[in-house]
Amino acid sequence: MLNIVLFGPPGSGKGTQATKLVEKYNLVHLSTGDIFRANIKGETDLGKLAKSYLDKGQLVPDEVTIDILQSEATKHTTAEGFIFDGFPRTITQAEALDKYLASRNTSVTMMLSLEVPEEELRKRLLLRGKDSGRADDQNPEVIQNRIDIYHRDTAPAKEFYTAQKKYRAINGVGEIETIFQALCSEINSVQHS
């Protein structure tokens, strides 16, 4: 089973690349952002709770995120693998993911981390905010807060996968297809080893 953690700061291109990887490798795309947005749109209890954090540019607490991700993953009993997009964002979430996958007799294959400079992230997010209407991408202060939270709270998850020799850094600046080919090259190197 191929299980990829697609990692990177907000605006690094995770959603764009995940869509392409899902198609190529026949994986199930689990995006915590998409799951939260669907629940917010549906005005579920989880959606209201998530919205209260996301509107301030904060991370949704680990327990809530872990529960929703596991419940989504469990729906896909015949999956050939997963792309985890926006999860895990903390060491606690990474440990919970390892435990959950072990219960399904599998594990994380690798973490692919899209590396993008901060200035580029700010530009991309403001542009995405104009195009998509996402409120969290239109306010420069909220954007900066999200980037700061990424560096403070999320980036340490890299160390978790580095210690397991599963971390791979990918340059997230350039043409979408060039970045995609770099991601595929890393995946193929593991699949054929």
C-alpha cells in the first residue's frame, strides 16, 4: 500500500499536486482542509467547531483532526493507498496516523515536502484568495499567522519522518509539471527499491 504524506506550508501547491498524484497512482486523497470546508458548508457540529479555529488562522485541535481523518479513511476499505494532504500537522497527529495505519497493517511510505519561500507563499495565497473567495486567503495578517503557525507547530513533523528516514524535500517553486515529475521520481524510487 502506498501512503504518502504531502507536506508543505499553506500555498505550497499541495492540493494541485495531490490531484495529479491521486490520478497517476490511484490513491485516495484525504485533505483535512477539504473535509473541514465540506463540514463548514454543511453546517455540521464539526464544521462549526473547525470554523471557529480556521477563521482566526489557527489549527483545529489534534483530537478533532485525528477523529475526522480516521473516520474518513475508514470509509475507503478497498483503497490502494492514501495521500494525506494537510495531515499530520503535529507530532501527536503523526503518531496517531502511524498507530491507525498499523491497525490496517500498513504504514506511511514517505513524506513529500514542498519547499517554498515565504514571499512566494504570501503572493500565491493572496492570488488564491481573489480567485477562490476563501476568506482565510484574503487577509494578509491571517495569511502571515498561518505561515507562522506552520513554522512553529507544523514544521517539526518533518523531524518525525526524518527520524524514520521517510522525509523527502521537493522544490515547490517552478512549473506545476516539473514539480509533479520530481514528486513522481521520489515515489517511483521507493516503489522500485
